Amino acid sequence: MNHFRGHCKKISVFGEIKMLLREIARFSLQHRTLYCYLILSIWIFLLIAGMYKYIGSIENNNSMLSSKGFLYKKQQMMQEEQERIRAKKINDEDCNHPPTIGLGEEGGTLDGWSLQGVLLLIRHGDRGPMAHVRGIDSVDCSFEGDTVLTKYNHYLTNSSSSTTAGHWMKTGSFHGFPLLPPSPKACLLGQLTQKGIAQLLRVGDIIRQAYAHALSLYVRPPAHTRTTPYNASDTTNIPGIYNTDDIVIYSTRYRRTFQSAMALMFSIVPPEKWQHLQVQESHSLSFCFTDCACPQADNLKKQLDKESKHSLGSHPAVGAIVQWMGATLLQNQPTVGQVSPLEVRDAILSHICHDAPLPCRKILLNARDSKSASKAGASISSTADPQDVINIDQDDSGIVFSNTQSQVVTEEPDDVDPTGDQEPEIEGCVEKSHVAALMSYTQWAAQKESKSFKTKQQGLLRAYGFLRNIVSYMLKMISGDKVKFVLYSGHDKTMEYLMAALGFSSDSPFIPYASRVSFEVYKSDKDTQFYFRLLFNGRDVTNTVTVCEGGKSLSVPRGIRGDRAHLCPIENIIRFLHDDFFLPLNATNFKDACLAQKDGYF
């Protein structure tokens, strides 16, 4: 009985389960649409969530890329700004544009002192390159918009007593020399440009402001009654004629130095007096006069040149850039050895100083070399044009030396390819980075050479005759001689030798165009003491000169603004020239100092 009851309960449970499953199945069939909507909603939610996550990662990546791009552009802009600043520094320091030339510390009223005379050394103005440069015809070397230059050009083109069609017709070494550049726009080989004329006119105006009134350079002499007829060659004290005995002019026999001297003097004295000026020739760019021949000076120059080549050889990256730029710029490349960095520097300055674009050059590549040239980015072939022989100054040799690296490949000439296969033309251009590397290296090398003891020795030997001439004119000025103003129109080497001998320097080792060195001679109003003052480009450097430093000079009030001027006793430079000049050369006179020695001095 119990067993039967248990069996019945099992049947009842199974029935309930069966009914429950039946109800579930019925419910499922009735709500199938609801299930579908639920499943679809879940799938759409997951899909949207995945899309947001993917889009978010893209935005993050884009943000990172945008940030990196901004940093890259910022670095590029900073680099371009640095290159612009360096280019401007080069432009300002080496080119010496006329508007930047101004009155410095020259002249002024020194209380208790009277100006007796001035000796002025100038470097000629802006000129064309000293070597044949490719594409130089495209560079415009004119200088328009300068009223003083226009006035000077107009004056010279009209015939006068001493000029005919712009030529100097006075007797002497410079008879027939042109007073203006042969072309108003062309940058001719070693010739002064219109910009160079404008520079010296501006310097002359500065000298006139500083000294012309104090030295009475404008005073017309009184007329004298004469009973004899005037001699055509005698212009002394003729009524209406200025006396030129108070002015002495020396120039080397180059057109650019002669033209520079005459442009400067045109701004200093009236045209009537300018017409009667006499110009004497210096046979040496160092103005050595009677003390010129010096084998030891030549020996020292060879040693310095050898050291310069060795220094370039220890910087192969810079050497490659110099070689590549030289092949791009210069028509006449040396067949053996490295092109001179100073020659390349001089050539590129012809573009920089006249706002011309950096030059490019189209070249043909050998097929076997095209692959390496495409990697290097530039290739050079040289030409072999006959080299002109001309009179040149030993010019120009600037920013802090940097290890600028650049891959440069210099190829052999095209005609060495035995197959004759050549690739199409490609264009190689001089870039700002090349110019920066060249200027940095030449600045560093020139600074190093300027501090060399051999440079000091060479300066002493080369400048000895010049200093003797300067001191002799100082003595004439203090003794009451008529001479009040002496002009030496020379070159950068003229100044370099003088600066090395006297021991003063400038911020840059290179001498800009139209630079000036002034010796002002003063007499004390209280006694018979005579002093001199030395200025370089308007900056008082008296207390830095070897014979005046270390408390050997006086500091006196200058002008009404409270400025100070340094005055050095003339007897100091006389004693230096007679007693101490040759001590660094282990000699007592010029002849013994110039005896050639293979290894220099101990």
C-alpha cells in the first residue's frame, strides 16, 4: 500500500514538471519577438561600445602625431631662425653696409687739449671677387637711392680742371685713373663697386664731422699780390684756390684703393680743394716705404700658410664642404690640392653682400657615379679655363666654430668616363648650412692664427716701415709743420700687420670693407707734452695698445656727455720703435731681424 502511494506521488511530480515545461514553451512561443529585441539591443550596445573605443584610440594617436608634428615644426622654425640670425651677423659684420657706418668716438672736445693732426688708414670699399666666379654676371653690385653717391657721380661726369669724363688728369702715378667703377651694376674682378664708393663717401662724412673744423681743412688761404705772372703749375695761394699743403695722401696703385681715397676726400674737403689734391703711390700694400725687403717675413708667411692647410686637413667634413662650394663657385680650380677656404669665402661674400640668392650649378654626372651622387645630394665637375693674371690684394680671409656635418661628394670630370654614358643634368645649390660651416671654420681658423706668435712676428716685420712713417708725420705735426691730415688708402692686410705690431685687435679677425684706423695727435694746453689717441672703426683702443696699456695712458674727459678718452704719450711709441720693437724677434734692428731662419725664432 505504501509502495503504491509512493508511486502515485512520483507520477504527480512528473506531471507537474511536464506542465511547467509546457507553460515555459508556451511562454517562449508567445514572447519570441521580445527575446529577439533584447538580443538585438545587446548586440547594438556592444557594437557602439567597440566603435567608441576604436575612435578614442585613433584620436589619441592623432593627438600624439599632432603633438610630434608641432614639436618638429617648432624645431624647424628655431633652426631657421638661428640660420637667419647667423646670416644677418655675417652680413652686418663683413659687408659693412653704408647705412650702418656712423660716427664713433672720433674727435670730440678734450678739455685742456688741442688737436694737432690726424693720420687715417682705411681699407678700400666693397669690391668684386678676387677670383673668377660662376654666374657673377647675375649679381647686381649697384647701390641706388644714396643722394651723396648720386651727387658724386654727377660731379665726376662733368669735366673739371682735374677730371675729364670721370678720370683723374693730375700728373703723377695715378694720371688717367678712373674715379668711378667701370660699370654701375657689374661685380668686376677685384674692382670697386658703387656700394664701395658709397661706403667711403659715408666714412669721409664722419671724418669731416670729427676733424675738418678742428684742423681748419676748409680755410681758404689769403690772396697775395704778385708782380710776376702766375705759373700754370703753381697753385699755391692763387686767389680763390685752396692750399693743399696740409693734406698728404698715399695709395697703393690699385684702382679700388685710389678710388676709395678720392671718394673719402670728396666728403672731407670742398670740391675746389679736392681738385688740387696730390696722391702719392705706395709700392707695397704694407706701406713699408724704404723698409720692405724681408726674407724672414716671407718665411713666416709660408709657415703660417702651411699651418693653415694642416688645420683644414684635420677637419675633413669642413674640407669637403669647402671643396664642393669651391667647385660650384670658382671657375679656376686648383689641379692639385685643396681649394683655399678664404678664396671660397671671398667668392660667396659677393652674393651675400649684395643680397643675391645663393648660387646653384647644373652638372652632368657619369652613369657609374649617379648612384653615389643621388645619396650625397650634390656632385661637382670642374672646368679648366685659363687663369688671368691681375693685380690683387691679399684679401679677405666669420661666427663661432661649429662641427657642422654635411655629406659632400666631389666627382671626377665628366670626360674621365670611358663609356661616355652620362645621366641627365641635376642641380646642386649652395645652402645656408654650407655657408654657416664655411664662415664658422674661417672665423675659428683666423682667430687662432691672429693669436699665433708667428703672426705677431710677421706683423712687426711688415709694419716696421709703416710705423716709422707714421711716427715721422706725428713729429712733423707737433713741430708746427703744415701737415694736418695724412691718409693711407690700403688693404685688409695693411691693417692686420699694423694691428699685430701694435698689439690691439677687433671683435672679428676679418677687416670689413671701408674700415678705418685713426691716429689723433694732441698737444697739452698746459705744457709742451704731446699725446696720441688710437681708434679702430670709431672705437677707442688706445689703452689696449702694447705701448699704452697697463696705466701708461691718461683718461681725460671727452665732450659734454661725460665720455672719457685715453691719451698715450707720443714718446712711448717713439721709444718702442727705437728700443723695444725687435725684442720679440731676438734682434736689435730691421736688417738683423729679417735674416731668414728656417725654423723661425726661439
